[in-house]
Amino acid sequence: MSTWKVACLIAAKDLRVERRSKIVTNQVLPFAGITMVSFAFALDKQNVLDTVAPGLIWLATTFSLLILVQRSFSIETDDGALDAMRVAGIDARAIFLGKAMALAVQLLVLEILLLFAAVVFYGESIQSSGAQGPVLAVVLLVTTLVSATCGLAAVGTLYGGLAAGFKGSETLLPLLTLPAVAPVLIGATKAVESAVGTAGAVVSEGWQWVGLLAVFAVAFGIGGALAFGPLIDE
């Protein structure tokens, strides 16, 4: 079987496990929602919320990423499934891609819901200046979500596999992941600010940040696929 087909099977397996366990529905979504509500009460001024709302969306996403990655690899390590796949000769690149794809799907769903939460709690809206303003802003927003999600999924899968082999992985994973995803937080926040017009930002300013997100996602996607095997084997 090709690497891509095996990766799709692993991704489907992870998504089936999530559908049956409902961790995203019962734990991650409430956690992200509480985070957004808490920020709304803590920053109890509309002008402040308007300014920081894009960043809060990605902070909530990053915190939720840690829960999703920890859950994904704890299932694999508790019953030895990860070692069994390696012993069976499954390409480590397929494992990395499959788990990253499943993680990306869950993150994308979460991000869309968080955007709706930002509209409800913070009053955010798509920038509508100019004849094509809304269309370009929506394209920028969708492109940002896809590229940032791919980057977060690649980083989370890579460091999740690394931390899974150590004791105290619950504390090691945040220490490894949070510094690495800083470029995604910055780039995605700036791009969303351009899409919603925060502080006078225009849509054209957001594309350079999307470029950064795309380069980050490709770099960690390729690097992670190559490094994942040696990392989990160690």
C-alpha cells in the first residue's frame, strides 16, 4: 500500500476513535468556549475586545491543540499501538501524515466554532470595505484557517510523538509545542486582523502573513515526516 493510502487509513482510524469517545465534543469544545467567555469577562471593554479578539481565537486553539495531541498519543502508547505499527513495518511518514490529518480536521472544526464564538461574544465581523471587500476578506480568512491549521497539526504531531516516549509527557508537550507554534500565533492573528479590519488593517496586509503560515506548514510538514520515525524509534 502507498504511504498516502496508509496515512488516510490512520487518519480515518483516529477520527473514528474521536467520534466514539466524543472527547472534542465533551471536553475540548467546552474548554475552548470557557476560555473565550473568560476572556470576554476579563476584558470587559468593547474596544479592547475588538482589538484582541483575533489573538484570543488562536490562543484558545493552541490550548485546545495540547489537549488533542495529548489525547491522540496517549491512546497509541497506552496499548502499544504505536510500537505495533512500527513493528508491522508501517512507514513512519504515513503515521505522521495520518495523525496530522486527523488532528487538522479536529482543529479546523474547532476554529470555525471559535470564529462564531468571536462573532457572538466580541461582535467581530468580516471587513466589508470596497466592492470586493467581503469576498477577498472571506478568501483571506479561509486561506488563513487552512494554512495555520496545517502548521499547528504538523507541530503538534511531531512533538506529540517525541513527548509520548518520555515520562511526564503532560508537562513536556507544552514546553516543546508552545515556543514552536509562536510564528503561527503571530501570523494567523495578523491575517485574521486584516480579514476583520482590526485597528484599520486592510485585506492586502494579510497575505504576507498567509505566506509565512504556508512556509511554516510546508517546513514542519516535510521536516516532521522525515524526523518522526527516528524520534519515535528512540
